[in-house]
Amino acid sequence: MEINLSSPQGADQLKARAALMQVLDPELFVNIIDLGLVYDVQFLERSIIEVTMTLSTPHCPLGDAIEEGVNNALLQVFPKHKVKINIVWEPEWNFDKISPEGKEQLGLS
């Protein structure tokens, strides 16, 4: 997830990123930002936060729990907003998307 600090959304995107770092994958116990599951967060008109993300597999058994965690985390920081989550399968998630911090937590570094 890239953040352009010079954009009007930059500060809110940083807050959203920090909130999403509190959402853990229930199987791996690593946050979804460091796992590379979140591709983009946009603040749209009418106070809508649009999250574009993926899951580790299309049949992720705890996908609903992750989506609920995303929704709850963002609403804690932005209580007047609505959250729209788009689950996408392209680009496909793989271990290369995990941050160095995430790899360290998983014992992969």
C-alpha cells in the first residue's frame, strides 16, 4: 500500500494504515499490512473508505473475520465513514508481498 503524503488523502491514509496494522490474520498472527494483503485505501465522496485487498487464498476460511476486522478497525478511527471492502484476486498474493517485518514475525528472514 503506497501513500502519497502530498495528496489531500495522505494524512487519512496514514491513519488508515495504522488502524489496519491492528488487524491480524487469525491463522498467521501477522497484521494484514505486513502480510501485503492490503493493496489500496481511498477516501471517496460521501465519507466512504474503499479498501482494495486480497486474502492469502480464494478459499481462506477466515476471510469473513479479516473483513470484519478491517471494517471495525477503520470505523474506530473514522466513525462517521462507511467502509467498502473490495476483495480482488489480481494481483495474486504471494510471499513476495510480505514486508521484511512480516517475514521476521513468520521466521522467514
